[in-house]
Amino acid sequence: MGGYVASALKSGGHEVRRIDSTLNCQTFPEAADEILAASPGLLCVNAIYMWENTGALFTFFQNLKTAGFKGHIHLFGFYPSLAWRDILGFCQAVDSIAVGECEMTVRELADHLARNDHAGEIDGLAIRCGQAVHMSGSRAPVRDPDIFEFPARPVDGMTASILASRGCYNHCSFCPVPSFYNNGPLWRGRSPENILFEMNTLVSTGIRDFYFADPNFIGPGNKGKERTLRLMSLIRPLNITFGMETRPQDMDEEIMESLVSSGLTSMLLGVESGSETLLEHLSKGTTPNSSERAIALCRSYGIEPEIGFLMFVPDSTLSDLADNRMFLQKNNLLDRLARTANLLSHSHIVLQGTGGYRRYEKEGRLTPSGFLGFEGEIAYTDHRVAWIRDVMVSACEHVLKESAAFDSPVHWQEPQSQGPAKRVNDHMVRLFGRFLKLAASADTLDDPEMVKKAVETEINLELGREEP
């Protein structure tokens, strides 16, 4: 988004300087020094939700103002769009927020500021009016995404992220994408010719690998399929490689063959659950069978897919957990430690502004948590499922920390199909089955904190560490 906003401002005749603090590994003080030295009239920030560290971002804005920054501080992106009221109410240093698709909103804001006009009536712009916050009206998403200038981006000669479409034609209850673009389903694909033009421009700079960051690359129905096949026929001569993510039900043999022959090397499938009941509950619009077919199809072409999956959902039953476990085992998805530890621990996260957040809030089951209540802590309908989640997530987090440690026998670069990694992987699978059986048969369940400690000891023994 930062690259798209920079290009939108440039196309409007504004002088733009882009700072990528993440790429440059800048600290907050280092970024502040650069901003204060440049002293822009408008500072536009793609504000990312940083979980427990989010407060540091707003301290940064406040420190900028305290240090004498006189410019207008403006935020855009998913997080500020979904939480604009709370952010503006909390942080006096933030002057405005673009709500939703941001390029046109930010360019109009810059135009107004350059003319010293009041910017309060720009569609999609939320501002502070005294002690209140105000947005004159929402901004409708641009119908044709081809009109956007190609995003400004640093050229590092490695992998370039590219956006071939915007939004999604579905509206899963947990996903912020539909809420950000339209408060509902909306998918808009760029024309294959427009995408090719951008990719050719990047290839000419030496880039040979791409990642399509689209939440749903293929798009809906026959038109989505035809567009994908057309795009593949155009990029095939480029001899590049690329990764992508999409919904399982959009995959078929013809599309898969076309993708692989055009350079596909990685695929993320949004499976989410092996339970038909939960998929319906999540408004996923798919079935376990279609996910199984998509996984098998990927493997038949030599692509081992990564899987988007929610093991624990607040409305899960023990039967749903059993279905999830059976689905993962049946499709050979619990045979690699890093993946196993992720899949057995992923929990439904409810974020402000999504359909799931509103639903649980209405039901009285949501307790706001995280910075300014952006996350929602949901009361589980079955305390036994919540118990398994607590102990299993703790066990998986312990394994994942081990996998990240260079001196660990299960570091992710070590062999995964044998030795300690294989032992720990198999233990984690057995552990889940054990907890599932225990929860189904026991009248009462042990204190989860006590169980977490016992499980950590078991894992350490599998790692070959003798307990004192």
C-alpha cells in the first residue's frame, strides 16, 4: 500500500520521499531523525497493527510532535481503517486517517493541504473535529484497478510482491479484507495486459521472482478462470517464478497446469477447517472435499501447498476438533514439525471491524483485548475445547521457539523426516489425540497451567534433554 500511495501522490504532482523503515531496519528514533530532517508538510504512514507493541507506534507519533514536527500526520492501511474512531480518539498526534482504499483519499488530502484548504469533506477521510472525530462519507472503491499507477518500490533484485487484484468475492467472518474494501464481498481484477506491463518493467530491472499478494488470486467463476489462463499465457515467456494464494474451490486441472507451466513454485490454500459445520459457521463458502481435491492437485504437479487453517474456533465442538485432526492426517499435513506446530495451534483471531467481531459483540461473548480493544477475546461455547486450546497452543509455542533457536536439535534447517524433529512431530500429533480423548471422557480437567508444565517436560525429553 505504501508504494501505491507514493505513486498516487507523485501522479498528483506532489514531491514524495518514501522511507521504508522495515526494509532499512530503522529504530523509531532513527526514523524520527530522518523525518524531522526532511520536515514534510504531510507524513503518510502505512500503520501496521503490531500486536502487543502497537502502543510504541503512537508514542512515536507523539514524540515527533513534541520534537517540533509541524506537518500533518496521516495514517492509512488495514489497521487504521478498521479502528479509525478509537485511534483518532486516543492519539492527538494523528491528524487524519484514510478509511478503506486509500490512494485517491490521500492524493485529495495532499491537494487540499497544498492549497491550505480545509480537508474535512473528503470522502473516506476521517479527521478530528475538536474533541470529536468525523468522516463526511465513505469512499466507493475504484471500479477499475487498472487506473492505479504502479506502486513505487525498492528494487533489491530479489522477490517483488505484486497485486493482481483487490478484495475478495467471499466474506469470511474472520477476514478483514472485505471489511476494508467494501464492508462486504467485492473482487476486482486488473487486466492481464496491465499486470504484464508492470511485470515486464520489473523484469527489466533484474527481478525474476514474484509473489502475488492477492487474498484471492484467481477470482470468481468462469470469468476468473479465463482471466487467470490469459494472464498465464502472457507471463509464460518471461521465464520467471512466482508464488500465490487462493481459495481451494477455484483450482482445477487446467488452471494448475497453466500456473505451473508459467513458473508457479509456491501456493497457499485458504482451507481453514476440516469440519463442514465450522466452514459454514465461518461463512467460508467451501467444503473439506474441495480442499482435499486442491491439495491433491497441487501435489500431482510437484507443489507442496501451505495451508491456512483454524484449528480452534470459539464455537468448535470436540467433534469439530476430531474432524480437523482427521482431515490433517488424511491429507498428510502433520508430517513436518514446523507445519504441525502451526496447524495444531492456530486459533480464530477476531479483529475489530470484521463480521466476526460484530457478531460476537452482539452475542455478548466478546471482551475487547489488545491495543485499544482491536482484538476480541471470545468466550468458547465448550470449555473442553478451550482447555485443549490452552494447553495445545502452549505446547506448540514451546516447539516453535525451539525451531527458531540455531542451537536446537529441531531448528527448522535440520532434517525434518528423522531424528529429534521427527520424534517431536509425532509426539505433538499423539498429544493432540490424547487431549481430545481425555476431554471427551473426563468429568473434570486438570489445571491447564499444571498440564502445560508437564507437556513441556515431555517435549524436552523428546528433544533428548534430561530433566533435573
